[in-house]
Amino acid sequence: MSPSGPLSERVFVLAPHGRDAAIAISILREAGISAVACSDLPALVECIGEGAALAIIANEAIDAVNLRPLAAFLHQQPPWSDLPFIVLTHRGGGPERNPALARIGEVLGNVTFLERPFHPATLASMAKVALRSRGRQYQARAHLDELREAEKRLQTALEGGHLGSWTINVEPKELAASETYRSHFGRKPNEPFSYSDLAGSIHPDDLPRRNAALELSIRTGRDYRIEYRAIWPNGSTHWIDVRARCVCDSSGKVQRLVGVSADITERKILEHERERLLAALAAERASLADLSKTLEQRVQERTAELVAATTARERAQEQLLQSQKMETIGQLTGGVAHDFNNLLLAVIGNLEILRKRLPDEGTRMLLDSALQGAERGATLTQRMLAFARRQDLKSAPTDLVQLILGMRGLLERALGPGIHLTVSADQNLPPGQVDANQVELAVLNLAINARDAMPEGGTISIDVGRGVPQAQDNSSREPNLCIRVADTGTGMDEATLTRAIEPFFSTKQPGKGTGLGLSMVHGLAVQLGGLLELSSELGKGTVATLWLPIASAIALPARDKPAVAETYPVRLANILVVDDDALVRMSTVALLKDLGHSVIDAESAKDALQILETGESVDMVLTDQAMPEMSGVELAQVIQCRYPTLPVLLATGFAELPSEQQLNLPRLTKPYRLAQLQNAIGQLLQPP
């Protein structure tokens, strides 16, 4: 039979006498059904052989002709196919009174008789019923094709992995096994191998354990998995790995186990050899330990050298453990900040819409307060992302001297009148490869921490220079730029100093700090390729040194003139929103509709592509980045390939994307305000 498509959806009409064919075709076309007339029975057989959904035949057209070709064609239909027929009869000439029609019914099989004259709606209705029936046949064929393809893939996988397949019926216990499964027990392809033969092949020491595992699976329905030894007919021993799933009836009772097997003899030999080698290695280590003990007894009050080496090693181990701990906490913090950005987007978006729609001034004041709180939360997530090294740094050659000198006024206002500030710098320093905005934020954090450590007032000294970090190993002692912030405050003991850069650790009173200041500076320094060093002593103040890399290019001005935000004209569009988070998706849809746009939403990249494939008119796509199965960047790649003129705007709670996913895509950082969303859309949809 022809595959489903235009050919298989055709309707053929065989009524060569009078106007029956023309009338029937006209009625069908009025009902939206395409139909074609055939001149005689051989032509009809040829047409339906190429693909057909329905045949309509006047009984006089086949009353006295040879029906064998048509019968042969119908007999050769595949199991899923049963081509429907409608036979037009004369009034009072039904099959129960007309033996010829009864014979035609036996030949055609799936046939409906319609007496003439008939009402047009009756023919149209019968044709639609027949077409729906044919459609279900095509669906059945598709399911059969899928099953055959799945069986082929399964067989390929089994053969590729040298896996045997088997089934055990529970009552009575009967075994059905593939040739590969039989070979795992030393049997030839055609050699009988029953359930009792299987039980008799298992090593006696392993048989009780195997039987217990099998009965447990039968009793509980749990997966069956075990490794045991099998004795081949030639006396050799092999290891078999057996796994299976239970198949239950409607009451939940296990009927059979279906599984696979693998010969793991070679792996077991290697494991045994590995255990032997490990035992030998342990014995050698014990011998070396004894030798080391003897040598230690011979080289005692070189003690000072050994103590120094031990101290250095412990310090290096502690630094490594601290670094690993901070990296783990940083990853956790970055993930939390990303999810929090999504929540803040929903909060800020809905608050902005409410603020526009509620005229009451008192209510708007409350909404303004809520918006300020949400924006403070967004600022907190940026600090968390800075600690986690997930923010998007834009490093460039920068004159650190001019940067710090330009901050003096800001620092003096932030520190207050009780603090004396001194700033000194080497005027001949090379430029640093940094993000100027983030360095300013880091220095401001360090200065405020220093101020809080001097409740009675004191002096803060900021010095810009160059040198070598103490933590840098001797093999790579290259000079770096540094910004030192020193205070004359209370200082820290050793325990506090050890935890100073941990996130959320703070010596301040509850409600007086977030505990992210030093951890944010630490995250920034590491992301820029530098580090943060702290030294302190109780009663003598603290020195925080921010080490930064030297740039290879010429320095840019420390602070460019702030760019004026460009606004773009609003062009209403039909926008496809893609986000797996229902709360965020609903808020985004509400924001877009508030701007006057039409919106289609999808909860996954797969759903979005299906919408585009339907031919839906879409002017742009606004997609989240972090989605299961297919990310926003991956969705954008597919869209750029299939719909190169369709613009895509990427919204993400991470400002930084993995390097392998960088694309030249416009991005909108979550959480965003209504005006930012409007401007981003206007910029993306502006005329070329």
C-alpha cells in the first residue's frame, strides 16, 4: 500500500452511467472532501492501488463484470488495511433481496450500501465516517511501524552489547532464551535448554543465593539482578550477570520476568587480579612503613627541618581544603541566586503592573515600598553571583591609580566624619586587567568593613602598588598589582580571620550586615585571576590586600562617561514566550500584554518548536536559558538555522553563560523591569 499522504487520502467514484458520478463528486466537494471519477473497474483498481481512502461504486458498474482483480487486490491488503466502500443501489434493491449485491458485499468486505435517490447530507456523512475509519487504519499502521522499528533497535542493541535475552514464566516455571543467552551457559543455538537445565547449570555454591533473589522479585515485583557462576558442559566455570524486570497482571501479580544476560568472566578475572595486586601493594606499603619508621629513628633532631616541612605541608593542605570548600559554596550560592532572580522577576513584574492599574495613592506607596524591597533583593543576588563567580565581568586595561583617586570623594561621604582617610599610589604603575565597576564596589566594601571595625573612629589607609602575594608559590612569583586597605580598628583573632571570607559569616549584630562583603570581594578577585589576602591582629587593626593581574594593553580611562540609555520606538508584535517555570512564564506574559503585545507561551523548547512548525505568525521569541532537555541557547541555535529572520531574546538569571554556549544573542538579565523589557524588545524589533 502507498504511505499516508495526498495519494492515500483520495476518494474515487465509479459510476460511469448517467450523472451519478458528477453528483456524488459535487456533494463530496461541498463537504470538503476531494474526489476523482474512474471510467471503469480496471481504472479503479489501478487508482486505489496507488493509494486511496474510500471508493464509491454504483452497483450497475460492477454488476456483470469480473471482480477477480479487485478481490485479489483486497486480499493482498496488509493486516492494518481494510479499504472502505460505499455501493450506490437502486431503491428496494438492498443486498438482502439482491443476490448480486450480496456477492459484491462478500468481495468488498468493508462495504456500506446506500439506496438512490439519497439525500446529499447522507452521502457526505457516510463518506466522513468511512474517512475517519480509514484514518484510524493509518494510525494503526504507524503504531505497527514504530513497534517494528523498536524491535529492530532492541535487537541491534542486544547484538552490539553481546547481551542475551530471556523470559521466565512464573507458573509453571518455563524458560524462553535467545541464542546469545544459551551461549552464556555453553549451549549451542539449537540445543534444548529448559528452566531445569538453567538451574542445573548454576554453581551449587551460588544456587541458593540465586533462588532467593528470584523468589524475592517474584514476591515483591522488584527488579531482579544478580551475578553468579555457571558451569558449562565442558566443566569450565563462567560468571554471568543477569538482570530483569517483572511483568504483572492487572491485579499486580507477577506473571513473568523479562531480562538480559552478559558473560562477565573476563571482568571477574581482572577484578581478581586487581585484588591480588592491591594486596601485594598493601604488603609493600607495610614494608615501606616499617622502613620509614627505622629511618625516622635514625634521623631524629633534624627535627627543626622536619617540623618546618610539616607546617608548610599542613598550610598547603588547609589552603586547598579552604579553596575546595569555597568553590562548592560558590556553586551552591550561584544556583540559589539564579532561582531567586526568577522569583524576583515574577514579584517585580506583577508589582509594576499593579502599580499602573491601582490609582489609589496609598496603595501605590505600598507597592513602591515592595518594589524597593524586591530591587534590594536583586542587588543581593548580584552580590551572591559575584561571590559565586557567576556575574558577567567586562575586564579591560584600567588605570587603577586614577580609579582609586577618583573614588576619594565617594569614600569620604560613605565613611563619615569620624574616619580619617589617606590615599597613596605609585604613579608609575602599569594598567590592571579588571572590571572598573566591580573593583570600585570591592574597594567600597573593604572600606566600609574597615569603618565598622572602628566604632570609636580611626584611620583608613588605601595604597595602590605592586608586589608578590604571600600565597603565591615560589615557582610562579610574578609581580601583580595590589590595592591595600588598612585600618586601625579592633582586628580579628585567628579563628575569626580563618572564617572571614565565608559567605554569610559576620561579626556584626543581627540585621547589621549580610555577611557577603568579604566573600564578594574574594569571588571577584578569583574571577579576575587574582586573590584576596587578609592579615589581622587583635587590637592592631586589619590589612586587606586585593591582588589583581597586570594588563598587557594600554590602559583605558578609569571611568568612562556614563552612556545615556537609548530608547526605541514601540512596535506591537506577536511574541512567543518560552519558560519552564510557570510562575515566571505567567508574569512575563502579563508584562508583555501590558505593553500591548500579543503573546503565545510554551513551557519547553520542544513545545516552542512545535508552535513554530505549525506556521503560527511570530515576530520574535523571548526564551529562558536554564530549561531541561534543551536550553535557551540551544533553542536559539535551532531557530537561527530553521528561521534565520526570526529574532530571539535570551532572558537568564545568570549573566554569564558557559563558554561553549556563547552566541551573538541579545540578552536580558533577570530580574528586569517593565521599561527594560520594553526597550529590549524595541531594540530587537527596530527597522533595519
